[in-house]
Amino acid sequence: QVQLVESGGGLVQAGGSLRLSCAASGRAFRRFVMAWFRQAPGKEREFAAGISWSAGSTYYADSVKGRFTISGDNAKNTVYLQMNNLNPEDTALYYCAQSARTYVTIHREVTAYDYWGQGTQVTVSS
């Protein structure tokens, strides 16, 4: 059984940075696409960033492009989300997700991912 555990969230001022971590266990870490999603209060869960080690590619939502960077450490079975120049609109619960079916294509849809962490809260004050 796959387990994903996020950490690194917190309260930060606008313009600041945070790095989220997602520790994965129970599955070939680099085999399937992994992604970060976020969900703000009263809004639907949305895609933020994804990574495919098979394709050697990353993909970002327009809202975070140029500010967020997704990466991974195979030795630690951990995927990271480095978030810079944060603004209040980035406030959300951030989730790590892994597909059980996709090696190459990084999908934006929630339904494309099969395993989810419990989420870590990011709050950006103005």
C-alpha cells in the first residue's frame, strides 16, 4: 500500500518562501507520475505541479509557473515543492499525489491520481 506524507507547510508573509516535502513509501518511487495539488477554502482541488521521471519532464499550472519548482530525491523517496514569491492567493491545503497508471503524461485532473497524502497547510499573510 502506498503512503504519502506531506510536511513543510506553515505561515509565511507575502514574498516569502516555503519548501514542501512528500515522503513516499510502498511503491517504486520514480516509476509513476507524482504531483502537487492545492485546495483553498470553498474551492475545488486544483493542480499545481507534476513530475515524470520516465519522461524527464515537469509541468506547472500557469498560476505558479516561474515561482514553484517540483523536484525529487530518489534516495530519500521524497518529492519536493519549492515555493518562492508566495502571495495570499497561494493560501491552501497542499496535497501530494501519485498516479498508479501513468508513467509519462502529467495530468491535471484529480481523477488521474490514485494515492493522496493528508495535506499540509500553507498560509500566506499580506
